[in-house]
Amino acid sequence: MKLKIHSPYLAAVFCFAATAVSFSTETPEAKPFGKTKEGVPVEVFTLVNKQGVRLRAITYGATVVSLETPDRNGKNADIVLGYKTLGQYEKSSPYFGAIVGRYGNRIAGGKFTLEGKEYKLAENNGGPGLKSSLHGGLRGFDKVVWRAEALAQEGAQGVRFSYLSKDGEEGYPGNLEAKVTYWLDDQNEWRVDYEMTSDKATPVNLTQHSYFNLKGEGKGDILGHELTLPASKFTPVNAAMIPTGELRPVAGGPLDFNKPTAIGARIQAEDEQLRLGGGYDHNFVLRRPLFAGLLGGRMHPAATVREPLTGRFLTILTSEPGIQFYSGNFLDGTLTGKAGASYPKRSGFCLETQHYPDSPNQPAFPSTILKPGKVWKSTTVFLFGAK
């Protein structure tokens, strides 16, 4: 059976992957990246591939601090927002490049009930009467130092981050052992594998929170980037940015990205959901097409983004049922990035593969509960190219 791939950018990636030649890769070395305010050493690992892609990640938050990819002329640029120093990440970071958890996105009212018991979380997002727990609380997985192990295999370099979130941390039940592995291979594929176990039932929803700008970080806004997002529905939100429980069709509205559309084309449209989010900040319900078994058995296309000026494109595949598209609405120019440029409004976008927000309080949503004796596994792949 011959597989028909509808996205021209996805097809180009697979054509490239079929012709690239793998080579034996050395294990990446750990180098110092400073110490936390508590004096804990933080290391940085650099993953490189044969095509010149270069990814740097630190043990603080399993954070990707830089990601260099070539444009259509072969010129590299760093395409993720971030900082030069550890101190900047500790002081003020809107989750730049980090792994967020134990529960990525929002939980309404900072509470949920599980097996008859109510659990109270930090209310670190929203205003009066509209509070929620966001991205794991006051000290989520983005703000801890992970253990790390360098990896290598034929044609790829990797690093495995591990963290034990103890029972009661940030209000969550169970000792949760989390492992997140980054692989960068010669086919320009950045693969993120998640694996978790717990000794008590607990909600989990980890995601990778990089802000992308395919022109290069600090090179202006992302409104001209063309987004394709294969979703027929999304989860509309209330004033607290909490899903109402409805699965609403995107067809005909400003959240319809089933055909390539510039991010800025409809971002100012008169639409209640855009007004509530200050732009795009919504979870999309992904389709699972007939070829969902492609690349790893459970994966399906989640998004493709193309930047017309540089020719760079990014295609995302995932085993997750949803993806949060955030258009950088709350960046305001007060943060200065690693190249010395400020990050104004909409100078980066996020595409966070995930289960749906507030799932512990939404019985109709896919469950995020990990039970003892079970292993939670998930994979997301970011494929880079230029044409």
C-alpha cells in the first residue's frame, strides 16, 4: 500500500529522511551552565547532527536554550526564544523552552477530586474569582534541576532527563518518576519521549514549551508564519481560560487552520474566543487519520508551520490528542533575549502537544490519570526543513 502524504512540507521531510545517510555519533558532553540561587550546579548538553542542526538543553527545567536550523540558503539561525544565563531563567521566564508539569496548562480553581479526595493546588494564574493552577504550580517541573544522562546511537545524539516529584509536591498525590528524552537525528528530527510512573493515582500532562520564531529569535513577530493545524474542533474557554467542556467546530471561524493560513490573518477578528485569549491561546482537538501509525506506531500530524522569508518549516507529529496553540500574546517587550533583542508581543509562538486543559475536572475529556503499576508514555516529534 502506498502512503499518500497531503502536506507538501511533511512530504519533503520524508523525502529528505529517505535519502539522508546516518553516521555513528559521539555521546554529547555535559558542560557547566552556572548554579541556581540555592547553589545547585546546572549542566548544558549540546546535540548536533550531520545537517548542521544544533540543539542545546540544560538540566534546569530540561530547558531547550537554543535550536539552530538552516534556512533555504543553508544559513543557520537560532529559532527558539530564550536567555543567555541561568539567572535570567530563574528570575523571569514565561516557560521558555522548558518541560512543564506535573500538569501542563490550567486546572480550574487550583483543585480536583480523585478517588473521593479533593486535592488543592497553587492558584498561580488568573484574576479575582478566576483563579487556576497553571503549568504545575509555583515550582513546576520547569523550575527544578533534573538528573541527566547523555545518550548516543547510530545517526543520533540524545539526553535523558529524570526527575522524582515527591508525594505532595505542589499538592499532587504520589511519588512520580518522570523521564523525558530528547533525541536529535540526522534526518532533522527532534524527538521528545515522555515516560512516567507513580505509586498513587495522579493526573499527569507534561509538554514541551518552546517558543518558536522561524525567522530567528529576536527577528520580529510571527504573524506572517503560515500555520496548518489538522483539527476539526477546539475546546472553547471561559473568562478564566478554562475549557467549558464543549468541543466546538473550527469550520468557518478564525480558529480554522486546516488550510495554510498566516497566523496574523485573522488574529484581530471580532471573536469572543480571541478576545478572551488576547489572540490564540487554545487547545485544538487533533484528528487521527488512517496513517496515524506513521513514525512510532501511535503518531499523527499535529501542525505544520512555514516561514515564507527564510523558507524554514516545522512539522509536528504526536501521540497526544490535543495541541495548544499560543501566539505569544503576553510577551510585552520587557524581556531581552540571548542575542540582545527584546521580545515584543507575538514575537514567538508555542505549539504544545498535550491532553486537554482541566481534564481532571472534565469527565468527558480524555483521562490524564496515571495509576500505580501503569506506565504513561507519549512521544512528540519536531521535524525541521527549508525549501
